[in-house]
Amino acid sequence: TAFSNVLKELRGSDLYVNGEKFLVKGIIPSFGNSQTGLDMAQGLRQIKEVGGNAVRFYHGANSRLLEQAREAGLLVIDQPDRSTWGEMELGSSFHTNLYLKRYENLVKEHEGEPYILWDGLGNEWELGSNQRPGQAVTLVNDTLKTAISRADNPLSSYSTYFTFIKYPVDVSGINMLDTGATYWDKALKMVRQTGRPFYASEFGGFVAFWEKTDPEIRMYRLQQE
């Protein structure tokens, strides 16, 4: 059994790391392209320099990535490979069983890893489903329950744009907390009413299609959030 020197726990709706309240402040590192000219290590250092404390990935964090996160002083939120929308077929026992194995292996691999904040379960399975919305939610709910029961993960989290669904996880990852009025005025209130810890797992990049938000208002809301 591996042991971590970092204690991560929930107290009510608050996240604590080593006994101190922890607010997730980070982004998804999307600078690995020719336009930015940054490698992963450089990008992570810059995130830390501007005040970030965490990064999120749509795949499992390997040993090299974790070493780079350690050097930058950033905690990592990841998820199993091939566990975002369009990468697994809800309702298929074959795809589900493969996913469950990937999740179990990821949690075991990261047991005791101090720089893993948590291993997420997946991302927006509803979006990639051919099922009707109600059926898709049921399948997501059932798959999450099964995955959680099979892996000894200290904190469970799933990311979705369905802000009104209270999935059976410890921390809700909300992908549509943006700076537009629809989500700022309505979705935030809805998520807070669940009484469950949540974080903006895709923040700042979305505005409802019919809205045009003044850039200064967007910046103000980003700062307030």
C-alpha cells in the first residue's frame, strides 16, 4: 500500500488539503501546439506563476506528467484515457467494462500519489450519447455508481454541462460555468443549492449562443468567481 503525505478531504461543501481550505484555481493546459511554443513543463510553470494551483487533463496523468506537476507545484485532476464524450458508448456492456477497467487501473496506479487531487471519472458522456436525454442520464448515473463501487478512490468527481443533475459523486465538475448571464444568474444558484462541493471544470470559454457579454463584464465575473 502506498501512502501520501498530502491529506485531501471534504468538510461539508468545502475541500481541504492538509487541513487548510482549498479553492481550485487552474485551467486545462491547452498550450501544447505550435501557436504557443510552450512545452508542458514551461506551460505548467507559467500557470503556477500567475496564481494557479491545479490543472485538469482529459486523460490519465503518467509519471512524466506528474513529475512536471511536482516541479511546478501544481495538483492534478485527471481521468481515465478514452473517457470523454464520443469515446465510449453508453449502454454498451463491452465499452462499459473496458472503461471500468481503465478507471480501476488509474486509481490503483495513483494510490498514494500526493500531487493527484483526484482521479475524475469522465467527461460529458451525455453529449456523446445516442440515447434520449433521460435515458442517457440514467446510464451515466449507473456507470458512475458501478465505477465508484469498484475503485477505492478517496474523492470521486464527474464533469458535465448538466448543471441540474445531482450525480452520485463527491465533487461535481461543472463544464458550463461561464461568464454569460444564463449561467451566472441561474446555473450557479442551482449548483449551490445541491449543497455539494463543485468546481468549474471548464471555465471561461463558454457563453450561451444567444448572449453577447461585454468583455469588461466577463473579466469582472471571472475575477469574482
